[in-house]
Amino acid sequence: MDHLRPPRCAALAGCAGRETYAGRVTIDSEQHDPTARDRVAGPGLDRFYGVIPAGGVGTRLWPLSRAAAPKFLHDLTGSGQTLIRATYDRLAPLAGDRMMVVTGEAHQDAVWAQLPDLDRTDMVLEPEPKDSAAAIGLAAAILYRRDPETIMGSFAADQVIGPVEVFQAAVVEAVATAATGRIVTIGITPTHPATGFGYIRQGQALDVAGAPNAKDVAAFVEKPSEDVAREYVDSGEYLWNAGMFVAPVSLLLQHLQANEPELHAGLTEIATAWGSAQQDEVMARVWPTLKKTAIDYAVAEPAAAAGDVAVIPGDFTWDDVGDFAAIARLNPARDSSGITVIGETPRVYSSKASGVVVTDTQRVIALIGVEDIVVVDTPDALLVTTTEHAQSVKQAVESLKAHGDHDVL
């Protein structure tokens, strides 16, 4: 059958509904209601501060995601919420108004618009991207100076997670475990042998009050081949590394100082000046000199080797929305057309076709006899590929950079 799509957005099927999950705490989540935190009990939760690193352009989602409007500022699920707003709402019932966002200076106004309840002193602006160790480390250093007993939880702004209650229960366990003096990661129970993620090998079960699922981390493992990934999944001992970390700020900074002393010194200098008249001068002088490295290499992996890292298995769905194939997966076609359409006023005609269309123009898009196609239509750039080749979009961006086409990046 031929289809002319009406002007509406695709929507992601919600994860609403309340269930009881064995061995987990169940939480009543109330979005946009920080006072819900008062109804959540758990060891260490009164010291918990939610941190949202909001960086990265998401080059595999070009031309939708760009330097001036990265993927966390988009609604990529058709839910009506941007990714950063959804992240904030997942954490608010646990952290209340104790929330911090680390993002680029260029995104300040857009983030304020998305998170109007965020305290102005909890917006940390990076002059330029320096990777996760600097972003998370600076948040830890600032929070340490406010209260050295703080337990921080770092959760990226660009992930899709559900059901929310299961995620929140895992965070409660992670905070309880961190309160015993450990850096804790939440690992995702793998659903298939993915080769694009790092893995966490689980160790012995830990005896932690309030965290029945806590285990020691035996090792962090780099992205494997497909055969090795299949062995990991079949063994049941491995989890995906989603980059979620909950830790006492003092312990995180201790490991950062031991493994990256110059980075630690620079972040400490910035944090010492934070909130003073010297803040801007110190940030402008020190930040460009900082080493660019990931928190995994600077803290998590060496801390695991020292026996200071634990893991909470996350039995929730998780997607880092890394490419347009992920958008197609998160937004299945809602009718027999086979085409997922995301856009406020899409005008898409399809016949014997399948795939995904993302559009913010009034242009008519006709798809005839093509399978697994990806069309991204913006006023100044058009992308056409397939879900199979969605990862290769990054190469197109690199080529555009090499040719000096920075106006569309």
C-alpha cells in the first residue's frame, strides 16, 4: 500500500506502569517534582548530588546534531522531551535540587531553556571540550569544596533509559555502595553481542546494606570483536559499560590525583577559584592546558585494579543513540508504511519502502522501493544513507571538515 504521511511526530512507546522487580527497591517517580526525593530512602542518599555531563557533538547524527545544537538538545525519541530534559527528570526524584550540569559555553542558553529550575551556581561551562575526565573531575572538585562528604553520580545527558523506576532503583543501590567507600558503576545487562561498547567483568558479590545486587568489578574490558562479545554475553559475567559512575567525591579525586596529577592540580586550581572574582580568569588560563582523557582511563580502570570499584547490574533498557539506526530502533514505524518519520510537520510519501526520515523542512520526501533507508533533511544539508551504514556518517563529517565546510557542522 502507498502512504502519504500526515503531519505528526513519531513517538516512542512509553515505559509507564508500575512493576515490582525482584531484589530491587521500587520508587514512585514524579517528574518535575524535586520534593519526591524526600520519599526515597537509602543509605547515603542524603549526600547524593546528580551530575549531568552534556558534551559531545554526536557526529554520527549529522546533519541533525551539530556543534551548535548537539544531540542532547534534540528530541530523538518522539517523546516531546529533549534527551537532557529526560535525564534531568530521571534524577530529580533522587537528587532533588542537588543537580549540576557540565556543558560547553556555546550551549549555556539552550540548556537554561531546557532546565529552568537548575541553580545558576550549578551550571559549569567548559571553554572547549576536554573529554570526560576533566568534565567529571571538575564537578567533583567543586562539590568537594562545598562538602567533602558528597556522593556524586555522573550520568550522560544523551542516553535513553527505561523503565525509569528500574534505573532509579539501581542508582539507589549504587549510592548505598558508594557510601561504603567505593567508586560504583552501573553496568547494563547486555541484550546482544555488541562490539561498539566496552564491557565490565563482574567479580564477587558484595555484602552491602541497601544494595543486594552489588558486585566487585574484576576488570574493565575494551570493545571486543563480535566472537569475543558473544562469549561475554553467553557467560553471563559481563555487562556493558555505559559510563555511569557514582562515587564519594573525595575517593574519585584521590584516584585522579594518583593517576593524572597534573590534571588533578589544574582542576583543583579552578575549583578553588570557583564562585570568586578570579573564576573566569583562572578557568581561561588553566582549562586549555588540561589533558584530554576519558574518566575510564584516568580513574575507573586504575581504581578497579586497586580494588576500589563496584558494579550494580542495570536491568533496564539503555541506548546511547549513537547513530540513525538507533533512532529507527527507538522509533519503530507506527503503521504499515514501514517508515519512521520524526518531525513537526513531515510530508513523506512512501511505497514499498522502510527506514527512517528525520526532517525539519516543508519539503516533500518520496521514498519508493527502498529498504532500511535513512533520510535526514535540514534547511542546509541533506543526508541519505542506510541503517547498515549509519556508523559511517562520522566519516562524512570528517571529510567536510577537511574541505573546510564548517558552516554545516
